[in-house]
Amino acid sequence: MELFAERGFEAISTRVVATAVGPSPALVTRHFGTKEGSRAAVDEHVLDRIAEQPHGLHPDKRVMASPGGVSVRVFGTDPVPRGCLRHALLEDSAASTELFGRLLSGARAEAG
């Protein structure tokens, strides 16, 4: 997650991930399947963090009025998931499009 947060998914190889966490690239590939599998795991973790947050904002508070405040509420002071989400949404890929769609669906569901 830290590597994806710092550099973005496209800039990281399976070998770089394996070196950072210790096992061989083959073990990383065996666990996640592909580089996209590791990205999917990170995306799921970030989405889980968002989903864990209490919903139902006070009626006087609008989510989009203060995106920074919402980010702090969701991620606290942890820059890693925030960085992963930022890079994922900035990259032009099918995975980032899917992630954005899932975030949008969740926001629509919460808005009722």
C-alpha cells in the first residue's frame, strides 16, 4: 500500500512489491495472481476503510462542502490509504474507472 500511495500503481512492478515486503516475486504472484490482483486487494482495503465509517451525516453538513473534512473523518491522519485512493483515481485504467464507479454507487446509496 505504501508503494502504491507514494508512486501510484502504474509505477510499481511485482518485483518492487516483493522486494519491499520480503518474499520473492513468485510468492507475491502466487498470493495475488497478478499485479492487478495486488491492486484489487489494495482497492478493497481502501473501500473497506471508507465503508467502516459511520454514515448519516448531520443534516446541516454536506459531504461535498468539505471533502478534506470527509477525508480526515474516513482516513484520519493515515496518508497511505488517502494516497492510494488519489493515485487510483488519477490513473487512466479500467481498475480506476471501476473504483470510481464503486465510490459513486456508495455515495448515491448513502444519499438515499
